[in-house]
Amino acid sequence: MEQRVTARAAGTEDGAADAGHEAVPADGTTGARAADTAATTPPADRSPGAPDPRRRVPRTDELLRDPRLAEAVDRLGTAVVKGAVRKAQQRARDGELAPEQVPEAAWGLLPDTASGLRPVLNATGVLLHTNLGRAPLSDAARRAVTEAAGPTDVELDLATGTRARRGRSALAALRAHVPAAGDAHVVNNGAAALVLAATALAAGKEIVVSRGEMVEIGDGFRLPDLLVSTGARLREVGTTNRTTAADYAEVIGPQTGFVLKVHPSNFRVTGFTRAAQAGELASLGVPVVVDIGSGLLAPHPGLPEEPDADTQLRAGAALVTASGDKLLGGPQCGLLLGDGDLVRALARHPLARALRVDKLTLAALEATLTGPPTPTAHALTADPVALRARADRLAAELGAHGIDARAVGSTATVGGGGAPGVALPSAALSLPEPYAAALRTGRTPVVGRLEAGRCLLDLRSVPPADDERLAGAVRAVRTSDDRAAGKGRT
């Protein structure tokens, strides 16, 4: 019975008091004193007269006075820092650390930010990796987000002191990049842009769409389900591989809300195929909405088959919807570009309020459009020769540390539902397979891919400025393995 009371006191050093319930051992001590009592109680396998290092485990209040931990409280909050402190204290009680190592261990357990999201190095070779947040923001966009974090003039005209159009400078930047657009609107993602268009233009009516364009957009979300949820009815035309303008024309009538063209951005149909283009459909007497998906605003020389917003509007589309966090290289958002009266009507629809973006997204989007080339743009145009030179240098550096690192040729992809089938020549570091899991769970998480029994770190998706971080993460894994091997030998 006495042993159970002691264990409870040790395990609730601050947690019980924080929750409003104080654990009281048999001797009547409370709070931190109770933890001290627990720390001085010998474990079952220690003789009563043997010295117990747990007597020297620092108390929480003492640790929180450590300058580094005190600074972390201001940066991360008390709860996060206390959690790290308790883990370090427990490691000392378990004999994994010397008591004097507890402050350093607690500091090492602290996250970089108060958010649970951890920055990672994307070495998968997938430039727009959905599970890793797709497009990395440019430095200009990151600075813009920081500046916009406080009060801003997002809906205020400072000259007149009156209300102004929300995000007007970001919208102006969009229009400048797509001259064929009469106006622009921004919502929270690409699917939301399509939902707003369907709700405003076709609730209770029909959306005419090719059977070959009824796609699944990821994570089990299917375009037909998305559109039907708006109250619209789908009218499918053509076949999986061939749909002509005549197929659309045959079914258009008073109940038609609009004709929808969807770019099959995450797959390709080859062979005996035919798809009607926006220009062919523009003369059918109803609005043509084109969902290009990938966020390409103008033609890209390296992606000649990828549709872009300006070209589709010039061809006759009334509205183009797209994602901002794909080939555009910006924050997650949905873009609506097209006929001025139509876009303004969508922006005034009641649903638009529920789908609008915050000031941080607007700031990042504008900086993406007006600032220097994005990381996505750099990755798309990276020189394969320069990539191989980086891989050679890193392999030589890591080899000097006794690491089995090899420079190899590789093939990267665009990802994020963009440019399916486009292969991007690249170069990678090849490491033993166990490095994959060890790097993924390290202090600086690195996500690569497994190929032919090796862990590949593809450099096309890693900015050159992060090469040293990448090498440091690999060296840290080797150092950790060496420590573990040394401990096993003893």
C-alpha cells in the first residue's frame, strides 16, 4: 500500500495540483514536497541503505528558473515546458539520465513552436506533396504572413477611414497575372471555389459534365458527390474516353445551370480519346466553367499540356476555378477568375462569407504573385546537372563520416494533382533502408522514399539552402546509431 501512494505522488508532481487535486502521501507532505518524498523512496530492487540518485532530481520549480526554460515559457507556454520537464525528470528517475542532465534533456525535448505541426524536409521528389502541405511558401510570402499577423487594413481604406473591399491588393495582383479575367475572388480551397460556383449558378438545375471528367479529387472525395451536395443535378454526356461538343449541345436546355469542364489532373487517358475544349463549348448559350485544378495562371514552357487560367478565359470560358497551393506555389486557397459581373455575383452570394479566406492567406497570396520566384518555380526549373553536383558533394561529405551515402540519378514528379505523367530528371542521395524511418522521426524530420531497398533523398524537392540541414539530419542519425551500438557493447 505504501508503495502505491509513493508512485502516485511521484507521477503527479505538478499535474495533480494543476488539475485542482493534490496527491497527499501518508506522511502528509504535499505538492513539490510530495514529489521529493517520492524521489527519496528506494525502489523495490534497491537495498534501504544504498544511495539513490533520484534524491538529486531537480524539482520542477527549480528547473523552470533555468534561463533557457524560462525563455521557453514565454515562447511556448507553461504547459508545454512543464511537459518536457516532467519527461526529463522521469527519465532520470528511470536511470536513463544523470540528475544533472535533466535541464539539458528538458530543453532538448521542447518543440520549436507551440503548434503541433513540425517542419519537415521534403526529400520525396514530389514537389507538391499533399501530405506535406503542398507548395512551400516563398520567403516573401512568409514575411508577409508575419507582417499581417497583427491588425491590418484588410477591409479598411486608410485614406477615407471607410470600409474597403476585402483583400483588394491581392485581387488586383491576381487580375494582373490573368489579363483575360474581368475580376477575381478567393475562397479557402479549390473544392470550395467549385462549390461556390455550383451553388450560385446551378442549385436546383443541371450541370452538364463529361463522363470522362467525373474524377476523384483525393482522400475519397469524388467530384459528383461534391457537386450534388450543392443541390445541383448532374447531367453526364459522352463516354469515358470520348466526348464531343455535340454531346453537350444535345442536352442543354432551360434547366442547364452551366457546362463544366474538369482537368483530369491526377491521371491521364491515352489512346482513342476526344475531349471538347472550352472554345468549342463557349457558343452553346450557357456559362462554361473550367476547373483547371493546378493553379497555373499562364502557360508554362516546361508543362505544355497543363491548362492555364488565362488561356481558358481567352478561349471563351466564363469562369475558371483553381488552387493556389499547387503550381502557383502559394498558400492553400481557391481562385475564381473570369467574367467581371459573374465573379462579383459569386462574391456576394451568402455562401461566399462561409468560404472566405483570412488576412494571412491574402497576404501570402499577394506576396506569391508579386514577389520573387517561388520554391515551386525553382524546383520545376532546376538544372539536372546542378542537382547531380549537389548529390555528389553531399555523398562525399557524408562518406567522410563513415556513412554509406551514394549519389544516384532519380526521377521527380510535380504531384498535387498537377502535370500527371510528367517526369522530372533529378538526383538523389541513396542511403541504407533503415535511414528512412530514422530520418522521418529525427529532430529535423526528413521524408524520403524507398526504392530498390534503399532510402532515396531526392534533391529536386529540397532547396539548395537546406543541403546542410539535410546532411546534418543524416549525420545525427549516424551519431544516434553509434551511441546505441556503444551502449549495447557495454
